[in-house]
Amino acid sequence: MSARRLQGIALCLILTLSGNVLSQERNERDDPALQRVAPFQVFDNLYYVGAEWVAAWLLVSDQGLILFDALYGDLTDIAVDGIRELGFDPDEIRYVIVSHAHGDHVGGARRFQQEFGAVVMMTEADWNMTEASDGSRYPKPVRHLSVSDGSTLNLGRTRLRFMVTPGHTPGVLSTRFTVYDNGYPHEAFMFGGVGLNFTGVERTEAYINSVQRLQQLQGIEVNVPNHASFNDVFMRQEMLQERRDGDPHPFVDPESWTAWLDLLLLDAQAKLEDEREAAQ
Ligand SMILES: [Zn+2]
């Protein structure tokens, strides 16, 4: 057998294996038994109710609940059950803030509208994206509120401040809010769309511009990610459980927030070079 033929077989094997690994990963991601995480409190007013690989966060106000992201398919049960396990009532969810219109974040939104009467909020661009989808991957939510850059939402004494930070999708929604640690306030931020799984020079430039806008923000102390791995959420949670009186809160970490943005920018700038080359 020629060396080239052998090489070809080896390449095929690698491709087949990686294909299997990919589909296996996808199955594991969608399997609620493997994805179930016991819900936990992180701040006085913020709880994790997400899955292993994709996050959902519950923000508690004096006038009801706000849910960040809706999970999808059977994973949405994790959020609904988690809210109940924590002693809250999903009927008290006033708003579902959808960070962006990819299925893993928006997939369960329709259920929160139908079953619990929540108002779903997304950017105009990502509402359009959801409506343009064929509806085969998740039930489409009914268009409720569109959020624009610089707008705010008040619920009781809780205030959310929104930014539209496109790139990952055309209308990524990012949110700034205050969390409390034994009554002591900290500024938290959720960057709603991380990841370079898109193509095009313009989109990449938009992503870079978004990251640079976040780098200009002053005073962010807590990174609330929409995938747990972006900020070692489970590791920090373990540290939180072992925290003693007087220890700092492991999620209050402004240095890691800025370091993370620096990394995101570097990755995106490398992608921009590739995209520009590809466009020539
Ligand atoms: Zn996404």
C-alpha cells in the first residue's frame, strides 16, 4: 500500500473519530440527566439555575423574578425545577432576558411565556433572527419587548442597564446590574454573546467593537457568564462554600473580568486577520 493511501486512511479515521466525538458531545449537552446541576445561591439576589454547559441565572427583586436565558428542550426543566427548589415560584418570573438568539439560550423562552406568563426581552436584531428561523429546533417565542442600547429596566428596586453588543449574533444583549453580598453592593455584568462561531469581516469588526466597548466600562467587579465555563462558575462556587467570615467573595474578581476581555479581544483580532485574508 502506498504511503499516500495509508495517510488517506489515517486522515479518514481521524475525521470519523472527531465526527463521533462531536455528535457524542452534542448528545451529552442535550441530555438532562448529565446536564443537571443543583441550583445554588451566589449573591443575596443572584442564583445559578442553569445546566452544566449552558447557564441560566435568577435575579430576585422585591417585585418579582428576572431570569437570564431560558435553556432549551428538556434542559429548561433544570431551570424551572431549580427555581422551585430554591423556594421561588416560576409564576413570579416577570421577565426573561435572552442574551442572544441561539437555541441554547432562547429555546425555552416560549415555555416561560406560555406556562408562567413571563415577558421575554431580546434585541430587535435577535427577535428578527428568531422569527426567521424555521421553528424546527425550538418553539418560537412570541415577540414581546425589544431592548435597545442604553435602555434600562426597573423592577422594584432592581435596575438593569442594557447594551447591544453584536458579533456573536447580530443583536447580542448584554446587561449590567447590582448584586449584593451580605448587603454589600457589587457591579455585575453579563456579556451576552461570546464565541467566534460566525464568519465575515464586518461581523468580526462588530464583535471587536463590542469587546472594546466593554473594556471601557468602569467598575465591573463580577462576571456573570452565560456559559459556566467562561468564568469557572463551578470552581468559584466550591470556593464560596468553603468561604470563611472575612474572606473575599470568590465571584468578586475585577482583574479576571478585564483579563478575560483582553483575551477575547486578542482572539477576535486574530480572526479578523483570517477573515480579511479569506475575503481577498
Ligand atoms: Zn451562541
